[in-house]
Amino acid sequence: MSGKFPLDERDVEVNWEDQQRINQIHTRVQKTEKEYLDDLAMEIELLDEEEPVPYRVGDTFVMLPLEEAQERVEKNKDAIDARVEDLDKQISDISEEMEVLKKELYGKFGRAINLEKD
């Protein structure tokens, strides 16, 4: 592991805000990957149908017929779309749950607590 992040063997508590940030990063990574696949799909459209194209599988590239490569790209795009949709729903559900909890806690404790971001 690089020296950018010091290793700490203690258990670190991940609060709700931290989890939201992690979810946002993951969602953005998924959206970026989908954009790459969209670009790839457009580039594949421009290729000669008779020539096999390199397609990445893990850390290697295999030569596939153009049609098969296009099918795989579409399947990958569909899978990422579904994952992004699922992540967005999870974020929305968690946000709604947190709003309900905030109302309950503010109702009970009033201004004695602060549940807002600093």
C-alpha cells in the first residue's frame, strides 16, 4: 500500500456522513465507468466489421468479433446502469431514514443536540 494513507490498526467508526461520502464516490466511479463504456460503444461503431477487436477481460485483452464485443459492452453498460440505480435508491432511502430520525431526536432533545453538518 502506498504511503498516502497511514495504516491504523484501531477500529475506526464510520459515521453516517462518512458513509454518504463513500457512497457518493462509489456512485461517481460507476457513472464514470458507464461514460467510458458509452464512449467505447461509439468507437466500436466506427470499426470495420470484419476485423476482430481487442476486448478487455480482467487484466488481459482478447480478440473478439465486433458483434460479440458490442454485445459485451452493452451488457456491461446495463449492469452498471442497474448498479448506479441501486446505489442512488440506497442513498435516497438512507437520507429519508435520517430525516425521520432527526425529526424524532430534535423533537425529544430540541436544541440540546446538533445533528447538522458542521
